[in-house]
Amino acid sequence: MMPRSSACSFAAILFVASLQAAGTSFRLTDHWLQLPQGMQWGDVSAVAVDSHGAIYAFQRAEPPIVVFDARGKFLRSFGNGMFVSPHGLRIDREGFLWATDRGGHQIFKFTTDGKLLMTLGKKGVAGGNEARDAFNGPADVVVAANGDVFVADGESTNTRVVKLSKDGVFIKAWGTKGTEPGQFQVPHNIVMDSRGRLYVADRTNKRVQIFDQDGKFLDQLVNVGAPYGMTMGSDDVLYVVDGAGAETDGKLTIVSTKNGSLVGNIEGLNNPHWLAIDKDGAILVAEVRGRTVKRSTQ
């Protein structure tokens, strides 16, 4: 196994954290996303980037989904009144936006301009590990090339991955509570590599488990701390944030999935919860307690 309107001011404040990767030093900047006058950040749980470079921040406040251009200029917002507790945000390869509501036990599929296309789960109705049409704290979603949808259903009491068809029809699920391969304790994030393998952030067990799309356990990474958020970068490089601990104990770890080797890391983050890579290759980090999205700069 591998080791495993008028915009508010956005003067850049350099965050005291650095990344050493491939001999290059990076810094994270704050206050670069320009909220409209009168709007304030809530807890920021997730961030995503579309193929045009637009940035989508998911916050536990109204409006929950806030969209910016690649330079941080506010474009639009949507989703008011829909979410109980915003959690995860992803954009699939066809450009659709998927948002998870851990408190409402639902998953929503949108166009990037905010048109609702599909709702999975029933608002306020929690389903157990055996449920076929309900979730309990769905945390994250990834969509395969054929349209199959995989859900990390584990922000509450469930400990499973759910596989659905592109139309949202239940296919199968796997996972029980525990520490053995294929078992979970808070499956919190899910991403896919270029080979179609699934990487599941098994947060409390402090590992990332790797599966095929039928749920067969393949391997695991155990050198990433307690994985809160993940994103898969180019050349199958995995970015993982550990949001546990005190205010500045959070960290980001970058790992090659080809051999499990450590590529780089950032320390001193404030409850990092989610990650994305922008069109220029910069790392975006959503911080819950920090109420911000930080961006790496050289």
C-alpha cells in the first residue's frame, strides 16, 4: 500500500503560510473575492471552478452560492432559502454544478446560472445506510465519465458511498462503520482520478481509501492527516486539506497518486474544508472558520 454592484475593497492581505513544492514557493492571499456592498461572508464550506474560470463559493449564509469571475469580481448569486446546512460543491465534466446539503439530507444539480435540474433525497428526511432514496448528511459528489453519480454519504451517522445512475436512480452502496478496508468513519469527500478510480476521504480514520467504481477496495493513503477536503489536480496529483485542530492547525498536503509520495504542504490554515484549482493552476482553499477563500500566489 502507498504511505500513505459597488464592490467592497479587496486589498490583498498576505496570509502567513507557504508551500514548498518542486522548488517553488507559494503564498496564500486573502480578501481577493469582491462581495457586493452590504454583503458579508458566512462560514465558507466549499469552492469550485468552472471551465471558463468562474469561481463558485458555497457559504452558510444567504445567498449560499456566490459566483465571481477569475479575477474575483462578483457576478451573481443564487440558492436563497434552499439549504439547511450547505456543505459540498462540485462542477462535473459537463459543466453542471452539484451542491450537497448535509442538514437537509439533499443533493442539488444546477446549471451554473442557477437553474435547478435535479434534486436527490427528501428535505429533512434522513435515511440509514440501507436507504435507496434518502441520505443522512450527504457530504460530497463526483460524476463519472458515463454519468454515474457517486455520493460520500457520511457527514452525519451514515458510513457509505452511494452509486446512482445519471438520472439519480440507486444502483448500489458500500461501506459500514469501522476501521478495516472498505469501512468508514465520516466519508467526507470523494474525487476521481484519470483512470476512473474513486478516492474517498475517510476523515476520522485519517486516511484516503481508493476504490474502483463497483466499490472494490484498491489501496489507501495514510500520509494526509484527517482529510476534510480534496481535489484532483493535473497528472493525478491529489490535494488534501486537514481542517482539524486549533485555529491555525489546519494544513494542506499534496500527494502524487502514482506512488504516494509527498509533493508539498501548507500549514497554518484556519479550518480548511474544501479545495479547488483555478484556470491558472492556483490553489483555492475554502476556510470555514476563516470565512474566506484563499488563493495561492507565487
